[in-house]
Amino acid sequence: MTERPKSPAELEKMLKDMESMSKGIQETPKARSEKGALKSLLGFFVKIHDDEEETSNPQPPPQTPQPAKPNQTLPTPPMSSPPMAEVAQRRVADIAANEPIPKFNQPKTSVQEEDLSTKPFEEIYKEAGVLKAKCSIDELLGLMNSPTVANQPLTVKVVAVNLALTAKGVKIDDYIADAIRKDCALDAYQLMLNERAAEIETKAKTSIENIQKEVEDYLKKKQQEMEKLRAQSSEASRQSIEFAINRQVEEQRLADAISPFLEGKPNPVSIGNTPERS
């Protein structure tokens, strides 16, 4: 039968008792604090229940096991139950399997227009469809960090929180489910960011390769143009030099032709001079 939620007065008294026990735990040596606190808290909500069971259902006296008769097969011992850790792991796995995986669409804004890494978690949960749960993980953290058990060992905190949740008539599974939902939302958001980054990186890589090819083609074309200009300059210089040589030979021939008729006057034919530009 499900235990009914305790009234506010009963819950307040329980928390006061827990706080009183916590103060007593702090005064004990460190080596016995965890054990003593756990024993006290367990005794707080187990002792009365055990006493009632013993009163209403007295246990029969233990029976002396009879020796097995010859050729009689001994009964097979019952299968041992799985460890608590394995049971808890299966329970959490079942809770996680029932939670849907949300999906985020990539925004239409560019990476320069919006920084998605600074998006508040509450907005991410809202977009993922994670509604504000009655049993929020933030409430569980508040219970774990409450002044009553804030300085106690972890095992004491767990027992105290379980006691408080039992008094409120709620299950720890509801808080675990809220944490799993929010974790799935964060994972889905991260997956969207990863896919977005991969797509942008692929597009950027392709564009960079195209630009590099355009640059290489441009440089190749300009290199050809520069080579053509150098060839033109070289050819012009060659023609000027070769003509200067031929011109000097021709000028010498002309000067020699008129030299006998100048009667000792300077020869007007210039030989090998560099004409000035007009």
C-alpha cells in the first residue's frame, strides 16, 4: 500500500528532528560520523515501522532444520536477487528509454549574427519541449544543499533526501526523469551545433579551394602577361643595340666618303653618338 503524504506539521517536525540529529552528528568524530548519522536517520523512519510489524505479526519461533533423509534430494536454494546497484542501473535505463529525443533545427542566422554557445539553458529546454516539471532537478539539488544536511556525508544526504521525498509523497524517479530529459535536450542541441559546424566547415573548405584556384589562375595569367612585357622590353633593347652597331658602321662609311672634300674642316657626320630625345 502506498504511504500517504505526511501533513505539513508532520513534515516540519520530521525536518526539525533531522536537523537535531545532524547537529549531533557533527559533534561525533569524523571516523564515526557517517556510520552514526546513517544509523540515526535509518532508525528514525524504520524503527517504528519494524515495531508495528513485530506487534501485529509476531514471528514464529525458528524451526530446527531436520537432517536430510538418505537418498532424499535437498531442496534447491532460491535464486539470489541481483545487487542493488544493478537494479538501480536497470531502473534508470528504463526511465531513459522512455524519454523522447528532441531535435533542433539550425537557425537561419549566420555565425557572425548570433552566438549559439551563449544560449541560456532554460531556452534550450523550452525549445526542446521540456516543460517545467513538478519534480524539478533544481528542487532535488536544493534538498541536497539544504542547511539541515549541507555539511553531512553524501550517504547521510541521500537518506535524508529520500526521507523528505517519502514524506512529500513523491518518487526519486520523477527527478531522475527530469534530469534525463534536460540531458537529452542538451545533447540534441550539441548535435545540432556539431552538424552545423561540419556543414559550414565543408562549405568553407570548398569555397576556399575555389578561391585558391581562382588566385592561382589569376597569378598564372598575370605571370604570362609579365613575361610578355619582359619579352617586349628585351626585344626593344636588342633592336636598339643592334641598330646602334649597324648605324655606327654606316656613319663611319659616310664620314669617310666626305672627309677628302672638307679641306681639313671637322667632319659633320657623327659616329656612334647617342641622339638626344626631342
